[in-house]
Amino acid sequence: MLGARPKDQFVTATSIRYLSEADVASLLPSIGEQITLVERALRDVVRGVAHQPPKVPLDLGGGAPFAHAMPAAIDLGDAGGRVAGAKWISGGGGAPIGGVVLVERPGASGLRGIVAAAALTAARTAAVSGAGLRVAPPTTDRARAGGALSAAIIGGGVQAVTHRAVLQLLAPGAQAAFYSRRAASELPLLPGDRVASSIDDAMRGADIIVTAVAFDTAPREIALDSITPGATLLVIDYAATISGALVAALRARGAVRVITDSAAQFDSTRAAGKLGSALTGAWPAADAQIGELLGGAAPSGTVTTLVNHLGISACDLVLADAILTAAEERGVGTLLPR
Amino acid sequence: MLGARPKDQFVTATSIRYLSEADVASLLPSIGEQITLVERALRDVVRGVAHQPPKVPLDLGGGAPFAHAMPAAIDLGDAGGRVAGAKWISGGGGAPIGGVVLVERPGASGLRGIVAAAALTAARTAAVSGAGLRVAPPTTDRARAGGALSAAIIGGGVQAVTHRAVLQLLAPGAQAAFYSRRAASELPLLPGDRVASSIDDAMRGADIIVTAVAFDTAPREIALDSITPGATLLVIDYAATISGALVAALRARGAVRVITDSAAQFDSTRAAGKLGSALTGAWPAADAQIGELLGGAAPSGTVTTLVNHLGISACDLVLADAILTAAEERGVGTLLPR
């Protein structure tokens, strides 16, 4: 009707690279590189070099599924300049968790890539746990004596897989006790690992504890003395395993530090009541952010550390950008016309 | 290394439908249908049926390009239930404006589609202008006498094209005067339209005025009497053409209404200083939202109406979902593995 403009007025010569879950799985950098990448993002968020708005949870009408829009902008300096983007992630309530990360280098003619987000999120989460474990290694008697460590992993989903791999790198030789609703054959057991009979059985004596159950898991009682003083807990399931009341009890027993990836995100999520309420026992504010502690000295005494990181998209973005660079080099992915 | 899980642990059977700009151009519903769709979203946002968080502008380090993450969730009722998603849109400073809209029907195994956003945004913006024109038709002497209307379009980009088409539908027979930096051959002139020699020449006597210049256009003086009392102004370029000082002068002259798509978004953008500052003259708060006025009576006297809509993703989402349905029916697009 209005013939003045051809249909292709919006089409430009370049294309957008799409990477599926299988592509991402084939391109993920080593776990050591993943940790290095997210450490950079964590440091830049703390320094204000990165722009990390709080994630936006969408109101889906009261059902169990969630959907989060997670924008961020980072600066890779000589390694790539500014990178802006957003993660879309949804699922829960029985539906698989998945989505995409949109990646753009501003000024370079629009989106660079669209990267499947499930495997990436599982890797990113474990890498941030690795960064947390590096700045807050366990200070149990055994750890301080230089003995072989032991670990507990609560939950048996994809995060158990990626976290087991991170522990293998950062605490080589540590044996892990798993507690989950899954069968042993479904768990990423390494030689020496075991399946525990209860959550207390798994945790007791562990120097490193990963809690990674589904967000809608019913609360379970945990005995205070199942958590060894000086243990480092990598808490990636909000308050589903470790309640605010348990944090308060730990703090009443001895020195406790709460560490997170982004204090702004942590406070936003606390304010939304998703880390427990005054009624059920709420998590306290964080004492420090991982990015502040990188390169600093570990505490000298016995301190039980809870690393509760909620996930920030600056970390997703730095990984997605690196995966896109690898995809370009190897010619992996689907090129989409704009 | 961890052999317990196959690589395809994240891959599900369904795929994601990607629609390029060319696909979208071939699938856009008629302008009348576009207006009906965005009216539904505008009404639902006002009623709180839709969830419309403010858009998140990303800090790209002080350059001219912008990037916005724009999440929303709408409810189509029997026509499709809940739809959640987010638009990513970037450009400016010489770079083309583009991006994608992510569309999901929660609980239905993740993303339904990824829809190119440039043509969609141009259509959506004009459709919202159409909804604004319907609730706020001009009340000039000529309009109230039932005479043939005249229009002005300031700016000659993609929005000029889509807005000319909306005017053709809603004010058939109206002749338009264009003012832009482009040559006449680049403008979507219809028979009877003309190219004006100045912004005042274009606006003078117009019953309907569209202002759609690039956001970074240098301010231009506009004579107060170039705007006919009772005209309806469709302002889609923030404060680039119509300054807050001009709004104040119009208000001092006679009755003025300011209407927007979302008061929350309008106030958020005002607070960010993007609708002028106290120093340069800031836009006032809106008097009403389009969705509140739908189906109501038009004003009886002469009221100059400024419809300044900033763009909300609920409107993008309702259009993108309809385009995806059309794409499924016609088998258009690229199916991406998850």
C-alpha cells in the first residue's frame, strides 16, 4: 500500500549467531577458564565497571513456573570492549529450566548472538561457586591442618553435575556424599563418593557443602551439629535447604560470614521475601561480595562461610560472549538473517 | 570427564521459531488488527491484568547508542492464556535500531519464538498512536465542523511510513505535510501530500501532528501559533520535537491534555531526565493513560491533546504473539533446536 519502502528496509548484511544447548555444551571453556571469566565479572560489578540492574521477575499469575529477565552490561576492555545483553530464563514447577542469553557489542550493528541458557546457567552457577570457594576456603580443623577434605552435595540435578566438577578442580581428592531424591545411577559420583542416607548424614563432617535442591522442595530439618564449624557452604537454592533460622543458629554458635555475588541483587531478593520472611526466619544481609574478596587474604580463624549467590547476568554474559567467540572460530551454530 | 549425563541433557523435542525482519514484514496483521491488539494490551496494563515493569536502560558507557531490556507478561484469556517475554532493542547514534522480542507461553516448555523487533516496533508504535488518536481525536474547529482533516508528519524515518499508513486508515482523505531532512523521494507521500519548507509550515493548520524525529536531533524552535488549538499531537520522539517549555506554553494558551501509554513508564522516564529537565523545561505528568480512555466519550470542547507514548513491551508482546501464530499457520520462519 505504501510502496515507498521495500520490504527489506530493516535487513542488514550481517547475521545473528544462534547457539543451541548442544552447541554450548561443545563450546564451554574449561572450568578453570569459566571461573576466571566470572571472577572478572564479579569484580567489575563490585567496582561499578559493569552495569548490573537487579533481575526482573515476571508475574505469571501465581503458578509455580518463574520467568526472569536479566539485563547487564560489562566491559571486557582490550578483550572485546563493551558487551551488553540480557538473559531470559524460565521454568520450574515441573517444567525444565531454560532460555537464552542475548549478546551484543554496542555499536556493532545489533545482536551478535543468541545463546541457549540452560547448560550455560549450570556452568556459570558452579563457576561462581568456585570463585566463592576460592575466596572463602573452609577453615575447619581438618582444612587448617592441611588434611584431605570431604564434601556434601545436597540435590542431584544439573547443578550437582557442574558443582562436582568444580570441586574436583578446586578440592582434588575430596570425596563427596550426595543426598537427593534421585537414584545413585543418576548422580555424578566419582570414585570414593557415596550416597548418604539423610541430609544430616551427608553434611556431617563435610568441609564443603553444596546445597542445590529444586526451589520448591519442602523444608527439611537440619541438625546444627551436622554443619562443622569452619565449613564453607555453597548455597545456590535460595533458602530451600538452609533457612534463615539455621543461619541465625549457626551465628549464635560461632563466627559466620555470609557472602554473595551482588549485594544489590541479594537485598532485592531479600526484600521480595524470597530468602525467607520474618515469620519463617529470613536470611541476614550479606557481609561481603565475592568480587570484593578476590585476591584478599583468607580469614585466619575458624569461620563458617555461607556463599549464597543468586545469579547475576554479568556472569552469564561474560561466558556467553566467550562461547560466541569460540563458535565464530570453529564455525559452530546457526546463522540467522536479521 | 563426568560421564553420568549425556550432552543432550538440556535438549527437548520442541524447537524455537525464529522470525527475521523479512518474515515479520510478511506476517504483520492489518493496521486495524494491530490497533485492536495493542488496545487490548493498553487496557490490560491499566487494569493490572498485564504485568508491565518499566524498561531497563543499560549503561553503555556514555556513547550515543542505547540498549533497552523490556520485559512484560500479558494475559490473552481464551485467545492464548498467559504470554511472557521481553524485548531487546538497541541502536541510535547512527546505528540502526533493532533487536528481538522473546515470546513464551509459561508452562509450555520454554520459549515459543524469537521475533525480529525493528519492523514490529515501527508497527507497534504507530498502532499505539492509532489507539491514542481514537481516544483523543482532534477537536479543532475544522474537526468539530466535520471538515476534511489535515496532518503534519515531522521526521521521515520508518515511523513516518507506519504513521502515514495509520492516518490513512483512521483519517481517510487527510492530506499530510512532511518535514524532514530526507528528500521527497524517500518519504511515504500519498497523493495530495506535500513536503513543507519548515517545521512551522508543516504544522500550521494541521489537525493531527506526528513528531517522529531521531532522538538526537538538535532542538528546533516551534512557534506557538503553528499548533492549532484542538490539534492532536502524536509525540513518539520523547522531547526531541516538543519541549516541556512548549507544552507549558500550550497549556498557558488553552486547554491541554497529556496522554500516555503507561503512567508508570512515563514517570520513570521523566524521573530519568529523558523528557527534559527543570532547566530545559520538563514534560508534566500525564493526565490519563490511553487504556483508561478506551471506549469513553471524547471531550466536548476544544482541547489540544499531546499523546506522548514511550513504548511498552506489553504492546510488542501481543503483536509478536499474533505474528508467531500466523507464522505457525503458514509455516514461516526458522525452527531452532533448543
